[in-house]
Amino acid sequence: MKAAILEKYDKNGRQLVIKDLPMPEMGKNEVLIRVSTTGVNPLDNMIVRGEVKLIVPYPMPLVMGNELVGIVEKVGASVTRFKIGDRVYGRMPLARIGCFAEYAAVDENALAQVPDYLSDEEAAAVPLTALTALQALELMQTHEGDTIFISGGTGSFGAMAIPIAKSQGLTVITNGNAAGRDRVMSLGADRFIDYKQEDYAQVLKEMDGVIDTLGDRELPKEFGILKQGGHLVSLRGMPNGGFAQRMQMPWFKRMLFSIAGKKYDNMAAKNGQHYHFIFVHEDGAGLQRVSELFAEQQIKPSVDKVFTLSEVNEALQKVAAGGSNGKTVLKI
Ligand SMILES: NC(=O)c1ccc[n+]([C@@H]2O[C@H](COP(=O)([O-])OP(=O)(O)OC[C@H]3O[C@@H](n4cnc5c(N)ncnc54)[C@H](OP(=O)(O)O)[C@@H]3O)[C@@H](O)[C@H]2O)c1
């Protein structure tokens, strides 16, 4: 089968190579999926640049790709949730990514059924960012009626996080690129701030929760608009000790991340706030809940551009360049 492979980490962004590989070996809890589409994410570029290797140290060479849509072709002996022919999607298990490929073997617990109303291209926009939103909202410990701020909500994360947050009864304020205003308002955002025209830190205060997608340069301002005791969940900031503990990392990584994330833990503690870093993990059951919610509300993810597997490097460059109008997708 053909697959896009990273041969070596490269902080300047190395090109992936397309190679012929043997079919993936299947464990007893896994299904073999004929991949139809896969989402391309900023995370893929971060993996190429070696920026997440302390969190997940992948051995090289590595078949790239973190989320997939496809058809089940074979099921392992212990699989109970899926059968041959099912149309499934999921975030690949953290320890075993690799779906920029014609086939992937995936643990059934990472998968969910794709809602019928979504095309394969649209479905590829859902798993990774929708699960990030679920996992971030859980850490934020917000309740119905609370107000949250999501930075950079005009990207592919916001497209999932806004409707999911709304379904939990939250008021959602977001900022981002003006071109995405109508799209995020139609997803249910209650207020939009154009990041090039207005500084959210001047107009917002006492947020019950904040989801940060921008990292170091914005975090101090984001803490500034968070209420005392509120939770800030960052997708882009520094991992901290709490994160290492949740990920059940060995003691030396817990120590390392405790030191690395201390700056933000301290910043939070000054006002009795809480800082969390998140690295999205697989969760088939959570994704099934998203499928049900999206089918009920007929939420349509927006797809920006669709590339082929042989155009994978162009797709990665497009994601790196920003200016996204929705998800970048590979059609395998
Ligand atoms: N930790 C995790 O598990 C996890 C999971 C998912 C995503 N993430 C991270 O979350 C971030 C967002 O992901 P994404 O897929 O939504 O990215 P994306 O599709 O590239 O969207 C980013 C959005 O943010 C906007 N933006 C840029 N600078 C901004 C600023 N200063 N203020 C407000 N908005 C700004 C961008 O607008 P322009 O078009 O003007 O640039 C764009 O609309 C990425 O860094 C990604 O790595 C992390």
C-alpha cells in the first residue's frame, strides 16, 4: 500500500516521501480500514518539526496522519463494535498514528460511526478537533449558563468547539479572522471579535473559562480576562506537571513538565485560577457522542481544500501558511 512517510524529524519542516509499504499488521482489538479521507492539521507539521517528541516520541520512519475516515475491511478476533463495511472515523491512537496511507489498522476503541449526512471529506474535519473540544471543555469544568472565550475560533478547532460548547448551554465569545465571522456566528457563537481590529483583553472580563489556541504570546492576556477560580485550557502553551500526570508519564517527564509549565501554573495561581495543557487523545465513545450531536443539529464542517496523497506536502504547506477557510483534507 502507498503511505506518506516522515524519515527524520526536521525543525525546518522536512518533505514527506510516498512509499510502498506492506499492509499494516492487525491486533485482535483492531479493525483494518481502507482509508478514504484524512484531515491535515497543524499537529502534523509540529510532528515533522519534532515539536511534540517529548510528549509522544515516535520512532522513525513514521507513517504520518492523525485522523481518518474509511471503510472497515477486516475485524480482529476481539472486535465487538464494528463489522466489515462500516463507515468509521477517528483520531488515531496517540501511540500508533499513521493514516496518510491507503490502509490503517486502528483499535476499535478509537473509532465511531460516521453520521450518514456527512461526506467523507466533511467527516475528515471532525475527529481530532471535536475530541480536543470535548476534552478541553471537560477540563474547564464549566456549567450551563457559563460564558467562555475561545481564541482563534475561526480555525478548524473553533468549527467543532463552538457547536459543542453551545450544546452544553455555554455562551461562547470568540475572536479570529474577519473572513470567518459569518461562519462562526452561524455555528452559534454569541459574539465575534475581529482580532485585527479589536483587542479582546480590552473588552472582556470575568470569563468563566478560556480555551487558548494561540499559546505563549496570548496566555498572559487570556489569564487577564478569566475570573478568579476559572480554568484556562491551552492547546498551544507549555505542557505542565498536571498534564504529565494525566498522561501517566514517567517520573522524569512529570518533573520536566512541572518545571516547564511552572510559569503558567504560577500565573494562574496568583488569582486562584487553574492552568491546563491538553494534547488530544483518541476516544471512540466521545466521538460517537459528537456524531449524535452533529447528526441531530446537521452541523456541516467546512472543508477548505482537498489534496491527493501524492500532494501531501502541498497540503502540509497550506496548513502551515494559515488563512484557513476550513479543513485541509487528503483524499486517498
Ligand atoms: N493540543 C492539541 O491537542 C491540539 C488539538 C487541536 C489543535 N491544536 C492547536 O490549536 C491551534 C488551532 O488549531 P486549528 O486547527 O483551529 O488551526 P487553524 O485552522 O489554522 O486556525 C487558526 C485560526 O486562528 C486565527 N488566528 C491567527 N492569529 C490569531 C490571533 N492573534 N488572534 C485570533 N485569531 C487568530 C487564524 O486566522 P488567520 O487566518 O488570520 O491566521 C485562524 O482562523 C493550532 O496551533 C493547533 O496546533 C492543538
